[in-house]
Amino acid sequence: MSVVRAFNGTRILLSEERWKHITLRHPELEDKMAKVLAAVANPDEVYVDPIEAVHVLKRLTHEISDHLVVIYRKEDGECYIRTAYYTSSRRKERRYKRFKRLKPS
């Protein structure tokens, strides 16, 4: 189990099971756990979706895509990373225009 403090001080957990799920679905992230955790700690953009899951985005340069997205949500009193993936700027604009935007501190 990996633990990181989010941009707002919240403790976020990444379980072995979730990391296996992420890397199975997105094998390009297999050796990028440190980047995923760093995105949670220091995001460039933060959004909250209708079910209160937090989406943190980190802008990338010279990588496979434009942004790294990490989604976490509170479950049973703890916050857990649910998934992570790369996305393009175009796709980001489409997806996040209706979500509530937060200011990372």
C-alpha cells in the first residue's frame, strides 16, 4: 500500500490491487507509480465529478500524451486512488467542461 498527501492535505491510498488494475488496463503506466503519486500531491488542475470523485491532472511534456489523470474517491472513511491514465488536451477539454473545478493549493 502506498500513501501520499493530496494537494489539500488529504491522505490518499494506492492499494496493490488498484495498482495492478491500473497497469493491466494502462500498461504504459507500469513503471510510473512515482509520477501517479506526484500528480496527486502536486496537480496542475483539479476537478470534482458528479459522484464526488476527485480528478487531478498533471501536464506533461515529452511524454506519451498531454496529461496524466488520476482519479480518487472517499470510500469507507479513506480516500483511494481508483484509476490513472493518460489523456490528450482535446479529450480533457471535452470531458472536464461540466465538472466543478477546484484550485490546487
